[in-house]
Amino acid sequence: MSRPVDTYLGWEEPWHREDCRRPAWDVSLRREEQVYRQTWPGGEPPLRHSCPEEDCLHGNRFDRVVVRLVCRSCGVARIIAGEETDETGQTLTTTKHLGYGLPPKQAAGLRLWPAEPWLSMGRAVSREPYDFVVTRLTVRKPTADSVLGQIMQGRGKQGGLIWTALAVPSPDGPFGYGRYRWAYCNDGHRIEGGRVLRTVAGAASWISARLAEHEASTAMATAGAGGAQ
């Protein structure tokens, strides 16, 4: 279960050399079957694998997926390999499922970027099958410095669709967990959150209001600090 921001943040672009004139990747996939899990110097076979599990899936040999990225301009090549099991390996999906790669929408003067839902509750039949990462309208790609909030689908007391809104990134904020925490939250249940958010547009408007409040309070604090000097 991942957060909406995980759809956009925390990913790295493979690097090119600084003098690369035409940065572009030639991407290929290769599937290797029955690869030895370990090999010893001298070409000796690996130690015999034994496991008490009747349906052990991590035996001496395994199937491996290898991704090869080559830039023909600067000559950088990267090989990424991983074991292919039911839980790992390659997954064939679409931008419609991930959210990433779909165009953003606009609401309340903000740009909303579709993201894979945190809960994925009933997304197959939902008219809004995505959560959203929120930025200013001028942002062309969400980054750690440009994300201002999140909108996540949830369920109200009667099971109806409601939305949780998180606003104003704050390292020590009381809402969220891990690297991404927030100063404000409205999940439809907290008294301080305000009214229940029943639409994405309503959630965006709530975030926009919190951003305006935060900017106003920051400006007042800055002005007060300047006058005290």
C-alpha cells in the first residue's frame, strides 16, 4: 500500500554523462530461466539448497529478468536484474492503472496529478479511480519541492465515498508518516478538519484555503520578525 506521492516522488532518472548531446535510452528486456542463485570460483556448482517448506520458492535456481538501458550518444549502459516470482519481477500494466503518465486536471487554482490509490477500494467501479498529488498550476512535473498536498479517497461512516485532503508539507507535521508529513488534514472525521469532503473539487478547494492561510501567517511572522530587529 503506497501513498499517492510515491507515484511521483522517490524515483530516479538514469543519469547520462554531462557532455551527452542527445540523451535517450535504448531499453531492452531479457528473461533468463533457471539461473544458479550462486556460483563459486572455479566454476563449481553452488551448495545444495534445502528448506523445510514444502512449497519452497527460493531454491538453487531461479528465473531472472534483466533490463538493459543504453545511451548511444554518451555510451552509458545500465543493467538492472531481479528475480522473477509472483511477488517480484516484471509487471505489465498501463498508465490507466498507475495514474502516472495521465494528464493532470485542474481545480481551485491547483493542478491535480492522478496517482495510484492508497486504499484502492472499489476503484474498478468508482467514477474517480485515482488519488491525486497537488501542485501549483505552473508545475510541469511533481517534485519534492513542488508538491503542496494530497487528495485520497476513503469511506465515510455509512460507507459512501469521501475524500481526505492533506496540505502544506511540514517535516514535523502531525499528519502522515515517514518522509512526507503535513501541517493540515481533513479526513471527514477529525473535528478540526472541517466539513466532509465529498468531491475532488471540494478537497482541492480545502487545500487551496489552507495554503492561503499558511502563506498569510508566514508573511505576518516574517513582517513581525523584521519589525522586532
